[in-house]
Amino acid sequence: MGAASDARYSKRMSEVKSKTAKFVMEKADPSCQISFICKGHLVCTIEPKLLSPRKLSQSASMPTEINWQNVLPRNSSFDVLNLRGSMTPEFPQSLIRPSRLPSDLLSTNSNDVFEVRSLQEPSLDSQGSTHEQDTIAGVCAKLQAALADVTKYGVRFNEEICKREKSEMNQALLIKKDEETISALIKEKQEMEFLHKQETKMFRRQLDLLQEENKKFKEERDIAVKEEALHKQKINMVQNQLGLLQEENKKLQKERDNAIKEAEELRGSAGRGSHVSFSEFLVLDLQQATKNFSNSYKIGEGGFGSVYKGFLHNTMVAIKMLHPQSLQGKPEFEQEVAVLRTMRHPNLVTLLGICSEKSALIYEYLPNGSLEDRLACQGGTPPLTWQIRTRIIGEICCALMFLHSHPNRIVHGNLKPENILLDANLVSKLSDFGISRLLMETNSNTLVYHTEYPRGTFAYMDPEFLSSGELTVKSDVYSFGITILRLLTGKSPIKIAADVEDAIETDSLHLIIDKSAGDWPFVQAEQLANLGLRCAQVRKRKRPDLENEWKLVESLMQTASLSVSPSFTSQLDDKGIPSYFMCPIFQEVMKDPHVAADGYTYEAAAIKDWLDSGRKTSPMTNLPLSHQELTPNYTLRCAIQAWLLKHS
Ligand SMILES: Nc1ncnc2c1ncn2[C@@H]1O[C@H](COP(=O)(O)OP(=O)(O)OP(=O)(O)O)[C@@H](O)[C@H]1O
């Protein structure tokens, strides 16, 4: 049994310390051998004493009533091991054996106990022995109960010890793990430090490189800044020089214009030269207007060259550049300039100027492109209505009559929808005078231009001009006829006259009229078809004079109620009258409008009075008039009449 609590153990300990142990030592049966232990160490042993038979009987009769549970405090650290057996008077040493060493008692095996075996001594007398036996049996029973308690307690103790040991082992394991983790962390830290050192080294190297680069960059930037400053200085100088040159150029242009004016004044009315505002442009002007002939400014390409859109002297213009390698281009360029600079008409494209250095022609810009493109609805534009088509026929008729009756007697020579351009209000203007010709009077009093190389667009070309090389006003009438049929049917110009003729003969004209133009009134359509066919006769002598057809054209325009073109109505004066209808001299709505040599339209009586009074300059521009001829402006007259009808 325990000699004392573990806390009190020392190596020199040789006797029991606890009260209970002392009590047991004193009270235990002398036959018992008891070993006292503390913290697993044997402290002392009391040996059993051999008793005399009397003493033995005494002791046998003296019940050993030790209730160990009562003796030992429950929470005592003093340990009572499992004792089993019964007290005997004789307790031979050989019968007591420690089954295990005290340290082994940590085992939970309930059999790990000191075993005490009692030997039943034979009784001395039968009565006394029976009583004695009963007493011993009772004591034994109590002792066994006590031993059972002790066994239970011991098992619990063992369990407790096991738990502690396990937790200690776990702790040890945890400590081991912690140690491992710490060593791993230390290793990692060392690696990190190593890497950090390496990175720091690299970073320093890079920093050095960057600093070097930065230095270089700064040096280069300083040089660039200096160069830029120099460059700017140079640009300023060049700009100043350019400004001076431009001013000088303006002066020169002014001087030149004045010189031309003077020359023309000297030449008098015989002069056929420039009299309307017409300029010579610099290549620089054109470059600025077209962002150096950028492709995004290109609007067309023809046999003559490329056409660009541009903004020149606050005006939108179209610039036609002659192909540098074009052989025919140069004479065409000169022809176009010769014709257009002397003429102004509402249905002729206005030539604003030229750039001789680049052989460029500068026109007013016509935003709706060519009639051919609009008939083909190129770019998704809506189809032209029959009313607009009828008006265009009237306008072109008017332009041709103007050209043919001009003092210079001009034949356009290349009339076709590609050469009819449309302004913002779809008012048509005849363009491309490159192969137009001034007619000469022949011996037979007919006006003809003769060439061995007839040029033009085959489908629209007068067949007699093709075969004879004789260009006359009737050549334009033929082209005009084909253009009328094309506007009426929307068909290709090749064989168009034959197709329309067939349709009329077979009463199927309605089938070939262009439906996209809307509900063309049949009578009107038929009249136009017949007019087209008359003009497109193969024999020129069968073709009509346009003046003779004008009445019909005028009535067609009026019926179509189109004569008031949007361009006329768009500019109304305070009384709501289109300003184009007013005579610039009389300031009244015109009844008989006529175009003068300056391109402006006047009331016939007003301009005649002006000229008869001896004045030789334009009432609008004050510039000399190249001639005194007056041409009726039929389209305008038609427009005025329709407008008056509507507003009466
Ligand atoms: N004044 C203008 N305003 C707007 N566009 C124009 C103008 N002049 C020409 N164009 C555009 O440029 C295109 C080509 O012009 P044009 O037919 O006059 O060139 P060209 O070289 O004389 O052609 P061609 O082969 O008929 O001789 C036209 O179809 C038209 O789209």
C-alpha cells in the first residue's frame, strides 16, 4: 500500500508517512506481509510474524474488521492496491507474492494485484473451531468487499494514469511537431533571406540600369527640345515668308485681274474673253482645299482625271484634275475653259476658276452628283419621281437652246446623263464641255464642226456624226432624245429608240415606263416618248429644232406642276415671292425672263433698255459684258407661270 502521497516522496524515505499507512501498519494482522510504496518505490515492508497456536486462535477469533473504505479517505492520494484473500493466523512468506512490480500497476488489468492466499489451519476443537470459522468467513467476506472496492479504485486509477500518459505522449508528439515546424520555418526563413538578398542585388542592378537609361533619355530629350525649338523657329520663318508670298501673290492676282479688265475694256464688246468672276488658283490653294488631294476628298474619276471635293475661299467646290499623262486632256481642258468662262446659265455648271500649273478646273460643287448615278440610285438614293424627271428634261432642253443660240454657236457634243449634274434641289446643270465645239459657218450656210475622229459616248452619239464626222446642233438633239427615253424607261441607252418604237406600235408603252418614278400619267408619258423618238431620228434632217418643241416641253412641265423648282421657292422675299422670279432691274416678277452675257436673268424689256442706253457693263457685277445677245430663260418663265397659276 502507499506509504505517503507522491509529493512527499524522497530517496531517503524509509518509513511510512501517511496516517492511514501508520494505522494499517499498527492494526494489520501480524500474519500479513505488507509492502509500502511511494511514487513507485518500495519504502518498507512489514514481515509476517508466526503466531503461537493460542495467539493464532485469538487472532482467529478476533475478527479483523477493517473496512478499508471507511479507513481510507476517498480522495486520498494514498493508494490501496487490490488485496484478495483472507486473513489467516499463519501467513507463510512463500504464499504472498507480488504479481507485478508497483510500476506495472499502471496496467488496467484488474488481475494485476498482490494476491494474498490464506491457508485454513485445522481447528483445535470442534465447537470453538466452528465459531472461529464463522468469524473468519465474515471477516473474509468484508475483506473481499473491501478488496473489490480497492480493485475498482485501482482500475480507475490505472485509467487515469493511462489518460495522462496518452496526453503526455500527445504533448510530446505535438512538441516534436512544433519543433519540426519551427525548424522548417527557420529553413524557409533562411531561404527567404537568401532570395531576398538575391532580389535586392538584382533590383539594385536594375535600378542602376534604369538610372543610366533615365540619364540618357534626359540627355536625348534635352537635345530633342533644342531641336524642336530650332524647328519651330524655322517653321515660323517659313510661315512668315509664306504669308509674305501669299500677300504678294494676291497683289499680283489683283494687278493681273485689273490688267485683264483694262485689256477687255480696250477690246470692247468684240472681246470674247473672261468677263465673269473667274480666278486662277494656286496649287497650294488646291492642296489646302483637298487636304493634299486626300482620297477621302475624291468624289469621282473620269476619262479626264480625278475629281475632288474641297473648300476654297469659303465655297464648296469640285476640282477636276487632269491626268498628267493624258494626251487628249490638255486640248479638252483648254476647250472647257474657253467655253465655260464666257458663259453663265442656270442650267450650265459654273466654272469658278482654273489652276493652270496643274491643269485643274474648279467648279461650283453639286452635291447630288450625276443624273446617271441618281437613275441607278447609287448609294441608296431614292428614285427620281416622274415630276423631277420631266423638269430635268425641260431644264436640259433650255440649256441646249441657250448653247445653240449663243453668239458662239456651241454644240455640247457629249450629252448624256453622266454629264448632267444635280444641285442640292435636284436642279440639273450641264457639265463636261471638253469635246464641245464652236461651230463654223460653211459655204452652204449651215453651222458645222468637222472632224475625222468623232468622239463621244457611242449609245448617245449622233449616227450621222459618226459616219460623216460632221458635228451640228442636231447631234445634241439626238443625244437629248436618247436621254429623254432613258429618263422615261430607266433602260440602257443601247437600242432604246427601237424598243420604245416597238412598244408604241404594239400598244405596250405602259409596260416599259419606269415604275420607280411613280404613276406617270400615260398621256404625258406618251408625249415624252414621241418627243424622244423624234429627237433620236437616225436622219438629222428629220430631227426637230428644239425651239419648235419648247411649247410642248413647257406644257409638260406645267402639267407636272414641277416648274416651281425647290431652288426657286427656297429663297422667298418679304412678300413670299421667290427672289429668283424678280427682275434685278425692275424689282418685279418677270413675265419674259432673258439671260444676258453675265449669266444673270432679267426682264427682257428692262435689260434691253439698259443696253439701248449705251451701257456695256453688267447691271449685277459692273463688269464689261462680252456681248449684247439675250437668250430667253424658258425654264424660269415656265416656273414663274406655274407659280402664278398656283397663287392666283
Ligand atoms: N461640279 C461637280 N460637283 C459634284 N460632283 C462632280 C462635279 N463635277 C464632276 N463631279 C463628279 O465627278 C464625276 C466625274 O466627272 P466628269 O464625268 O465630269 O469627269 P470626266 O473626267 O470629264 O469624265 P468623262 O469620262 O465623262 O470625260 C462625275 O460623275 C460626278 O460624280
